[in-house]
Amino acid sequence: MEFTGQFTPYSINRPLSDDERDRQLKQSKKIETELYHQLSIIEINSNWLEVVDKYFFDKGALTLAGLIFIPAGVLMTIFSMAIGIVNIYKGDFGAFIALLVSPLGMAICYLIWRWTRKEINYTHYPIRFNRKTRMVHVFRQDGTVLSVKWDKVFFTQIPVTYGMWDMVGHVLDEDGVTVRETFGLPACAMGSWGRERAKGYWEFIRRYMEEGPASVSDVISGCLPIKDKKETLAFSFERIAASLGSYLNPFILFYYIFYPGRMIAMHFSKIPQWPAEIEAQCPRLDGHDPFFRDASMNA
């Protein structure tokens, strides 16, 4: 689980680092690797490709933490204040210290609530790659949209937390050096092996934009049914099983622990809606599109 960009901001208003330059993923450079779509596709057609954000797959973890720690923190604060008042009444004025410290528990609960509110916002933050207009549209966490030319985005991989690597797109200033905004792709990976394997996801996006949908359509095994509705518990189980290869994979239990939080976060989050001007720039083909695919066509 990695939340850089959602709870801790990406580093911006700074020059590109040498490491970012060394690890640049260039739009014009083909990488010979196996393609992966990471079960991240919402819709693909001849004109544009829409995928989810990097936070979608771990959504619910912090909500579950809030469900556990906020009530526990409130109860502990009330309990410690009650004990302090009783002891003061008995003449133990040293209990004043406990009474003064106890509101810190409420402050911590408030911080956890703020983090949880960042997760209970939108069900996902879609990213749309339009190969006809050669634009990238990113749905921001505040509901606004970043629109930037595909060829102007500086894609690279950066180290984040816990030994993980993030695949990001930097929007640069006119000087071509200063990072003004950063968005993450759903290809966060652990360690150097994972970092290299994640390039298969970049190559999937790159080939779609540079070579067209025919170059990637055979790789797609399914799409996420979240375009105009919220993820159901049943599909959530199917998605995890598919990503792990089987319902019998023991790691599936780890994900199931977070599902009460995930379902609550999904239920109270809004479904993102692209502005009318973005939809107008992203028409589908009239008539039959041989490369159209969304969740309605899942096997």
C-alpha cells in the first residue's frame, strides 16, 4: 500500500533530478517487454483509453483504520478524563497532568478522521489518454481536471515509501526542467524487479498512444465495471482473485481484512464525472468500433 500523492504530496516546484532523467520513460522509445494492463482499464476504444488511479486498489485500508482507531481513541480519552477527574476529587492533584494530556487523543482521532475523509471522496480518479487529440486528462482529487499534451508529459519512475517505486507523469514548466504538477499511474511496484516489470504497463499505454489499439487489444482480459456505478463486493472479490491468480491464494485473506473499510469508502464516495468539455473532446466512433471494450463485455 502506497499513498504518496494522496496523503503526502508529490514534490513539485523543483528541478528534475538526475535519477528521474535516467529513468525517463520516453513516448517515442519502444521497450521490448511483456505488456500488462494491471486490471486497471475502465474503457478502451479507437479514440481513447481510460484507466483508474494508483489509489483505487488499496482504497478502504485507511477507512478501516479509522473505524478501529477513532472509536478506540474516543473511548480511551473519555476513560482517562474520567479517571483523572475522580483522582482529583480524591485529592490526587497529580492527575491534572493526565487530564491535560488526554485531549491529545482527540487530536489524533481528528487527524485520522481527516485522512479517512481524503479516502472517502471519489470512488476513483480516472486518467484518460486520447490518442486522437494526443492529450492526457487526469481527474484530480479536488474534482478539477488536469489536461496536458501527451508529448509534453515527462514520464519516469521514482522511489517512494517502503522500497516501492511509483510510475508518474511530471508536468513541466516552460523551461522544461521545473516540475509543476505530478500524477501517478496505477503501476506502483516493489523493489528493482517490480520496477522493471512495471515497465510492461507503461509500454501498454505507450503503444496504445503511439501505435493504436490494435497493438494492445489482445492483452486485455477484462475491464473494471466502475464507469457509471460503484464497485460491488462480488466484483471486488473477483478482481482480487484475478490479480492473485486464484481464490485459493493465501494472500487473498490479507485483502479481505480491508473489505469492510473498502465497501464503506465506496458507498460514501462520489462517482467521478468528466466535465462536458472533456467529453466533447473524447467522442467514440459512430457505429461499430472493433476495439471498443468495457465491463459489459467481460467474460
